[in-house]
Amino acid sequence: MTPADPPLNHLPTLPRRRDWRIGCVGAGFIMRDCHLVAYRQAGFNPMAIASRNAATAGEVAKLHGIPTVHATINELLADPQIEVLDVAVPPDAQPDVIRRAVDAGRGRLRGILAQKPLALSVREAADLVRQCADAGIVLGVNQNMRFDQSVRAAKDLLTRGWLGEVVLATIDMRAVPHWMPWAEGLPSLSTFVMSIHHLDTFRYWLGTPDRVLASTRPDPRTRFPHRDGINLYVLEYDNGVRASSWDDVWAGPIGDRGIRWRIEGTEGVAQGTIGWPKYPAKEPSTLEFCTTREPDTWIRPQWPEVWFPDAFVGTMAQLLCAIEDGTEPEIGGRDNLETVALCEAVFAAATQHRVTTVREFLPL
């Protein structure tokens, strides 16, 4: 970078209007400690909340100053004051909530922010996209790693062309997720819950790959039955780019924990770390890069923001901006179908021991 270069874009674009009336479905960790904390920081306007447990919803409402607590989710979906719905429920329950929201909010509801994964199959995700589109409801997906500050700044580097043509991108994760109880009954564990972050990040940086090679094995720490624990995969692009991630959710019985990423191009290298494994400590993600424009000079931008919870400003902001501008969200439902298809491709490649393509899992 030179003094004339603008700083890297690591923050989201915010909507012109901050008082969109938001209804919150769910009162678990991700809503209580991430969504609502971020919304308060950004000046957003959560007006009502409901969850399967009304008492829990009441506790979260009191903590975050939400004026209305509905006894049931159906009551919230029918609330005429709600303009935008924020859904934070387990992935196997989310499609039903979205369908009920479409039925209850037709002609009134402007947008829905869904959790990732949008659904556990492309077929069901595509149905949700179609139903929202038919009802005129803008559908966004909370792929929040796209708003991790180092991931977003790396995308800006790529957009500016400072690394040249990408040759190889890698993510090396050695971290232990806290598997929620609802994950025990899912057909996929790591792929649709953890690896989906990295797969969507590769799509954000490089686009959708053409072929997938993958391997998986169960996580020795996890006591309930599952097929996909430690995930290893390679993404191939017809233009020559290769991307790979080691999603090691075991990380050994002792040792350091962390996530490192690297992008190598024909004119430079960028690398960094993801601060999330240190949560609840606020550990900013990092980025450093070197380009042929300034050989032997490593540039290290810094920021105070962190992935959890600050990135969750961006996922809601991108939906609100799309509603205001009449455009597709940055992470819209249609785009996210390819992330869900990529998850299916990785899971099939690993469990069926074959090379897969994303195209074979996309709806015609």
C-alpha cells in the first residue's frame, strides 16, 4: 500500500435507516450473545422476541431491552409491527419457521435473515428461496464469517488485484467447537455446522469450485454417533486455482488452538489468523500481506473489531441494505444455494469416496 491507497474495506456497509422493526425468533447463545449485542452496537431496532421457551425469551428481552415478548413463535410471526424477521433456531427447525413466516407475513414482511445452513439439503433450501421470492420477501443468510474483519479485508485485496492471479488458498483450523445438543440428531455434523464457514469463505474469495475431493473421520472427543468430524478437502477450479482446508475439530488432547489462512497469488501473498477460537476473549483476527508493488515489505493493518459478535452487524446490515435498495442481498438465498450445494458435494465426496461437482447437487 502507498499513502494514496485507501484503507482496506474490513467493515460492512450500513443501511440508511436503522429503525427497521426486527422480530427475533430464538433466544439461545447466538441470538443472546451475538445478534443482539451487535444490533445494539449498530443502533438496530429489535422490537419483539419469541422462542420455544417463553421464559428464556423473557430473560433475553430484559437483558437487551426488547419491549415485546410473545408467548409463542406463531404469535411473533403474526405481529403486524414486525418488518424484518431474524431467525436463530437449529437448522432442522429453520425451514418450518421460514415457511410459517412467509404464510403469516405475506404482503407485510419485508425480509428474513436465516441462519446458516439455510437448510440441510439443496432441495429444501431452493424451496425456501422460491417461497420467499413468490411472497416478495427478501431472504438473506447469516454466513457471518464473510464479515470477519480479516476475511473481508482479504476479499478487498483480491478485488483490488494486489495479489495478482490467485494460485492457492488454504485454511488450517485446529480448534474445538462446542457442539450444541441439537447437532446430535443431524445427518451431518462438521460439514453443515463448522466447515460451512470455510466453504462459504472460499466461495466469497474465489467463487464456486468445479470439483471437490474430500475425506472425513469421526471426532474422537464427540461421544454421539456421527459420520463427519475431522474434514479434509480440496477444491479445484478450472482456471487452475486450488483451495484446501484442514478442519480439525479434534486438535489433539493438548496444544495450541487456532485458525490460520493464507492466499498465494502471482503478485503477492496474504495470510492471517481468525480470532474466534479465543472467544469470549475479544481477539481480533489478523492480516498481513506483501506484494510485488513493495517487495520485502509486510503490511499489517489492524482493527479493534472481532468476529464474535461484531460480524453480526454485517449479516443483518446486508439484508437491510438490500431491502432499501431493491437489490439482492450480498449473501442472498439464491447465492447461498451454491454454498449448501458445496456442503453436499464435500459430504458426498468424503463419505462416498469419489470426486464430486457442485453442479450435480444444484437444482435444475
